[in-house]
Amino acid sequence: MAAFKAGNVLITGANRGLGFEMVKQLLEVPCPKWQIFAGCRDPDGPKSEALRELVKKHPSVITIIGLDVADPCSIKESAKKVGSLLGKNSLNMLVNNAAVLASGSMMTIPAEDMQNTFNTNVMGPLLVIREYLPYLQTAAKARGTSGMSCDKAAVINISSTGGSITSMPSMYTQFPVLPYSVSKAGLNMLTALIAVELKPDEILCMALHPGWVRTDMGGEEAPLEARESVEGMLRVISSLTENEHGGFMDYTGQTLPW
């Protein structure tokens, strides 16, 4: 297990797939002060049942937060709730994991699907970072030491090689997911530019590709199990320093081309 230290984490899209697996693996971290805020769109719905069962087993560690990243009002309300729960404490790591995948090409994709994908995959992370920034800034100041790490304060944007302008064109025929790819390219640029803004506060910010994972989004043909992907991502996250700030890496630690 990755060598995390004491801290508080918010994960969006935490009720299933990679987000849920990340919550489960963070529970394995032996840390008495660990707080996990599991954000999901519909905490009481059927797709959150597994998360609710997990909370029953670990009520002092996990708190479910209603958070629809496509809804600015929901994002604001979630930040207020997390702030009240944190009290004088701070947020050490924000994982922007929630995303949607819409398939289609230039001529087939409905305009509404394109807009919804952009709202969730680009605008969502932007607004989440903005609303939760004060808690991350508090964490960075509280550490009292220079440098960057996930133990201090970090924003991890879960991205994809589908958003790589260098790599995706050669894969486009096999994976015709124009809305998803365009949105993830936007998320990558967002990561690079927000990293510039967060540098003075020494809040680490980077984009992380989980691999092609066998989840509802990734599909049954994906070669990678969620557990293996998340194990790798947590190893990478735990080793990050200011040297990786503003970067784009995958779950094995390899630097990827933009």
C-alpha cells in the first residue's frame, strides 16, 4: 500500500468504479486521523448502495457527500458541508475522478451530448477546485515546510490518454469517442494552467491516467482490473513532488505526452 500520511481526502464519483475502489484502498492506510469524503451525485440511489454499506463498516472514516459535478449549486453546497465537517482542519487531497463517456464522431454526436460531456469532465473539475481551494490552501500553510506532496496539499485530475493530442489520433478509429477525448484534452490543459496558479500556494496539481480499466465506463474488454489500476495510481500519487507538478502521468508512473 502507498505510504500516505495523516490527511483528509475528497474523491468525486466515489460510489462506483475507480472512485469506489480508491475509497476502499485508502481504508487500508493505517492512519488514525484519516478522513475520506466520498462525493457522489445520488447518495441515496441504487448505484451508491455499495458505498453506503462501506460507510456502515467505517462510519468514523468515510462521509458521503452529495456532489453532482455537473451542477454548480451542488458543488457549492458540497463545499459548505465539507467545510463544516472539517472545522479547523483542512483538505490535503482533492481527486477529480467523476466523468462521463459519450461515444460518437463529428457527424454523429448530438450537440447535447457534447455539451454535457464538457460540463462534467471540464467545467466540473474547474468549479470543484475553485470551491475547495480555501481548504487546500489551509492545508498547504499548515504544513509549514516548502515543497509539494499529496500529504501537504494536492489536486489530482483523473484524465486519459484519450485526451492526448499526440496519442489519440492513431487510436481514434478503434475508439471513436470524440466528446470524451475533446473533454479530456480540455482537462489536461486545465491541469497545466491551474498548476501555474496553484504554484505560489505550493499546492501540487497534475493529471493522472488510470489505464484502460474494466469498469462500467471502460467496458468488459478492458485489460486492467480496477484494483490494479488504483494500486498503481496510489503508488504514483504518494511519490509525487514538485518535480511532477503540472505533469501528465499514468498509473505506472510513466510520463505521458500531451
